[in-house]
Amino acid sequence: MAFGIYRNSLTGGLANGESSSRSSGRLLSCVRAVSSPSPGQMVEMECSRLGTEGKGVCLLDGLVVLCEKALPGEKLVAEITSAKKGYAEARKRQTLEAHRDYVSPPCEHASACHGCTLQTMEYSAQLREKQNQVEQTLRRVGKLEELDGAMRPIVPCADVYAYRNKTSFTWSSTTWVPPAVDKLEGSGDGDLLQSGHAAGSSEKQYLVVITTTMDARQLLMPLATALQTELGSSLAGVVTKVETEDRGASVRGAGKKAADKKGRVKGGGRGGEGKQASKERDAAAPPQTHLNHVLVGEGHLKESMCGLEFEVSPDSFFQTNTKQAETNTKQAEVLYGLVRDGLDLRSDASDVLLDLYCGTGSIGLSLASRCKQVVGFEFNASAVADAKRNAKINGLGNATFVCANLEKEPLVEFQATVDTGHMPSPTVVVVDPARAGLSKGVVDYLIGCGARRVVYASCNPATQARDLGMLCGQTTSSDPVGAAIFRLESVTPCDMFPHTDHVETVAVLAVAAMTVGGAAAFRLESVTPCDMSPHADHVETVVVLDRL
């Protein structure tokens, strides 16, 4: 049974630090040099830097070894779990010498919990490693020539604790203990994790969502009633969901792609991308559910952000770190500010904004007052319903949201069929896909849609680097005749999740040239729509190209 609590603020640590085996006083038998390690072999090595997925990058006689829970500067004993062509993977078994930026974690469960993998690392060091991780990945995967002039310093998070508005727990009739750990530190019998408490005042709201493998409404009603009595007006609601057997089932029923950790269907699925991307999608797919049943309360959470009010349903994605998405305590613009500035919207509010993978519509709606029209696309039907409701709540009549599978339904087909009206070609685009990144169809659409700027927000530097390489013409793409080639203007990492290995990155692309037969021939100088047919859906557009 999965038990989720969504709330406006959360305190208490979710941590993962040094391996508890380092304090056992027992040195595991290992080798220091090996030409070709094999699974099960114990090796001694030192971690040099933080890699993707939070794995430490270690060198063993020149061989790259990716080791779980290893941190830069740490000397350790690890067990090889797999040996592949050009690299190996390992699991840390014992710490010989702590990493160079070690700090004592505030959470008593840091050595056993898998929540915050970097909690034992000083925060400035976390930022340094995340910056390096993004830059190295963009160079290696995207082969981006403009990176030197485009890379910006990482934006830190002002509140490094108590920043989440959602947390999930899994409950079972048996006790689970991590490998090589006798018990969770600081816990007693029957008390694996001590509960935290809400930060701030009693105005904080809680939405409790319970997922089960069978309809358990009658069994859970006493719990829902007790929570309502205990929390009173702080309880937004208790919702129960029934898990189905088909993990790949679509919430719409029209598609069959798996959903990611954000609750959205993954935007990857690129043809010919290999087994790894498919494996990632399948592994990240949560159980799909039937209709939600509200036991008590309203069944949705209310959030305020960017001067707007949002209602968020249990199945919908919303920024987990709400404060960092909007502003930090110094009032410096953070994630949404980076997106807004990157779009460089026209002062006369004439832009048409296309918001892909829009979730509950928070990015598009926050910019709607500065645009002529906003059109958002999202696969999750619950999120689309929330987006439409949020547009109405905030009186934003120029925002339209469409439920569509961008892997299977070409965007160009929606140009004249959004709802019952007309969708002009976008002048600016925001994409915020799940970890699998953009599908090839979306990449091709962006290259040919005529938008002058694209802002790409991503939680996965590897897939973002792959897509940026194609959009900027550095790696293979279809490069249709008359397509735009983009120039990478800036890349800004943003730390949305302190003490974890995750990092959000905002990349800004500006159209650089038009291509004919794959060769750059023209530079786009201006695009001017001209209304020649008032009251009709026709528009004349004058495009000025300057030969290179």
C-alpha cells in the first residue's frame, strides 16, 4: 500500500549519507588493482566526481566505475555489480576515508535512507558538483560548441530543508531494511521512521492520498475520519486510489506509454534510441489507477504561485519546490523567472506561446498576461482538467489546454484544430518534458515550427543534452528543408532539490539561421503577422530573411 502526503511545507530530513558499514571496524577483503573486474569482486578505489543519477565516478586502473552512494574524494571498498564495455558499475560496501566535503547530517536516518543522497556533503560542494555534472554532460552528449559562452552559474536554493510540498511512503506487512544495514539508525521497534511536522503556521494544508491494490474505501474511512478530526481545517482531503495491474496503461486510454515520477507520460520513446531509454521508461512507470475516491474534504490541494491560484489533483504534476519555482527569500527570480527571461516576450503582448508537457499549466498561466495566446499540451488527463480549471479561476481566457500524446499525435495536426478555434504558429515555445526528454517528432516540430525562441527546462541533463544537440544542429536530426537551426544562448542549472542528486536546467535557444538542403543559407531577421481578414481565422505573415 502506498501512502502519499501532499502539503505546502515539510520539515524533517530525508537523507542518505555515508555507508553505515564504515563504522563497523571491519575491513572487507578487496583488491586495489584489476585489469578487468568481474561481478562480485571487491575493489578499493577513490571517487573523483559526481556523475549522472547521483552515482560516483571512480577510476580503477583507467577504467570508469560508476558506484552508488560514492561521493567525490571518498576512498571506499565497493562490490562490482556489472562489467560492461568501457565501464563497470559497483555498490559501495565500506567507507575507508570520508569524502572531502563531509558534514554531519541533521537527519538521524542519513546512513540508511535513500532519500537525500547528498546530505553529508556541504551545500556549496553540492552546487559545485551539480554545475560540473550539467556542463560535462552537455559537452559529452550534446557536443555543443557554444557551451563556453552559454554556461551560467547554478542558482542555489535559499531554503535547503523543508522545501518539499509532496512526500510519498510505502507501507507493508513486513519490515524492509536496506542491504548491509541492521536497522535504521535512531529507530526503535515498530518505529522505522519518526514523523516530521509541518513548518510554519496552521494555515498549511495536507492532502493525503492512499493507493491500494483493491477497493478499500470502507476500511480506510475510519482513518480518513480520524485525520479530519486531528487536522481539522488543515486537511484538504483524503483520497484513495486503486492500483491496476497494467503499469503502462494510459490515464486517457488512448496511449500506452508509461508515466514518470512526475505523474506525466514520458516524452521520450525516440525511434531507434535503444534499450536504455526503454528500460528507463519502464522502470519509472508507477502503477496506473482507476478513478480517485474522495473520502473526506475537497480532494485537491490549493497552491499560490506567481500571483495566481492553483488547484492540484492527486494525479497531476506540480512543482515540488514551490518557493524555488517562483522566487527565493531574496526575491531573486528562480525557475519561472529564468523561463520568462529566456522567452524575451514582446512588449506588445503579441506572442503566441506553446507550452509542451505543461502539467497543470503553471508555466503557461504565469505568462498568459504577457502573451496574445497560450496553448498547452499534456498527456495526463487529470493535469489538463486542472489546467483548464486554473485558467478559469484566474480569469485567463487566452489560455487553451489540450490532452494529447506527443509521441503519437503530431503537433502539426493540431495547428487548426485546437478546441474549435485556430492555433496560430507559435512565436515562442516552452518545453518541460519528463526524464526521457523529447520525442523525435517533437524535435522535428520545433525545428520547423518557426518559433524564434525555445526555452527547454529539464530534470535530466543527459536527455536534454541529446535534444539540444539536435536542435542546434550538432548531432543527427532530420533537418527538413527550410528548417530553423537554433543557437544555444544560455544554460542555467537551478537547484530545486537540495541534498539530492537531481538538478533542473533551463536552456535558452534563439533561432540562428534557416537551412536549405542541410546548409545554412539565411538568417531570420523578423516575422510580422498582418491581419488582412478581420473576423476570419486567416492571417498574413511577412518573414524577412537575410542571406548569410
